[in-house]
Amino acid sequence: MQHGEGAVDFGGEGTPIVLLHGLMGRATTWWRVARWLTAYGHVVGLDARGHGRARREGPWHTEAFAADVAEFLDRLDEGPAIVIGHSMGGLHALVLAASRPELVRAVVVEDIAPDQRGRTVEPWRGHFESWPVPFASLAHVREFFGSTGDYFVECFEERVDGYHLIAELADLYEIAAEWGRRDYWSYVDKVKCPLLVVEAGDTAMPPGQQAELARRVPGGGKHIVVDGAGHVVHDDAPDTYRGAVEAFLSEVLGR
């Protein structure tokens, strides 16, 4: 596994499969998923701007993130990719598929809704500010975040005084604030490739939208709800997530 500037090559050969992480995350949070995905193609994870090793500054609007992925795929030059996105990454995947359809063969979206207008980042501030930063160790990070501890240990870095989130909270607030001001249905209506939507049973997204997302895409969509799973479905219910994605990929790739 080699790290480039904002990219992690997980290996495999054939169809490019690009993994896009959620807010606060980074490419390496996909490690377990990437291991079995290499049977289906060349798997690469990307750090979104402001996250992980991608130190690129703003702007922080969704189209800029999607353009970064398009730029990467243009450089990779391995043909249309299967793009798999969690949360924020799913939104970026949809916008990419709508705006650069020649680059995208199929999309998997995990637990994100196209219309969150009216929501604000204010409820998040108290939670983030309650974190005991700096954390004393990665074990401390894992313990504090409990069921999502394995995810978050990938997202912290050691500094002189302890462990800190790699991304800057001010940037994260700005990124998420955009979702409360606009919707993305106009992009959904332009997605002409196959789509799989994986919704968490315990989702915090507005009800009904993820099913509507799958129904609405011109390329044809499938929608599943994973009962009992939280927002990071691929960690909470890895076997169910894998089964759904493998079935979708087998259909897309004609296996």
C-alpha cells in the first residue's frame, strides 16, 4: 500500500475503484473494505481536500471536491471508475457522476441524503468541543469513540502535546454548513450510471430521501436499509455491506 499526495493505492488490477471518505475521515478508514474490493479492480482511496494528506486549501463547496476526484481520474487514465462514497464522499460521488459522466461507471452511496436544508452545524459544536483534546494516545481515541473507535484512530495524528484530529474543525463546519443551505437533486437527476444506495437503519438523514435517490436516478438505482447499523455502515455491519456491494459490482462488471 503506497501513499501518494492525498491518495492511497490499496492494490488490485483492472477497473479503477475509487473510495471517498466522509467528513472528518481519510482514505485509510476504508482499509477493511479495500482488502476485499481488490478482487474486483484497482482500488484507490482519496483524501478529500482538508483531510488526511490532502493539504489543499478551500474553497470547500461540493463541486470543488468533485473536481478534485475528476482531476485524479484524468491523471489515473485507467477508464471509467466505480466510485464508492461514504456520507460526504457519497455526495461527492453523485456530483462527479452527474458532471463528468464519462469518468464514472457506477456509484455506491452510503448514508447521505441530497437535501438537508435547514440543518445547521450548531448541534455539532458542543459535541466536538467536549472532546478531551489532545488525546493521550490512540488507545484513548479508540476508547472515547467506542463503536466508531477503529474509524477515528485513522483520523488523528500525533503532535508534540498528544493526538489531534487531522482536519481543522473550522473547515469541517464550513463544509457541513453548505449542506444546510442547498439541495443536490439537480445532480441526482443527471446520474446516468447504475447506483447502489446503502442506508443505515439508524440513520440521522431525513427520512425517505435515500429511497427516493435510488428511484430517481436515470441510470437505475438500488436501495437497501441495513437494520441496526449506524452511520458508518461498512464498519457497523461489514458482512451485510460487503454482500450488497459485491452483488452490485458483479452485476455492473458482468461477472
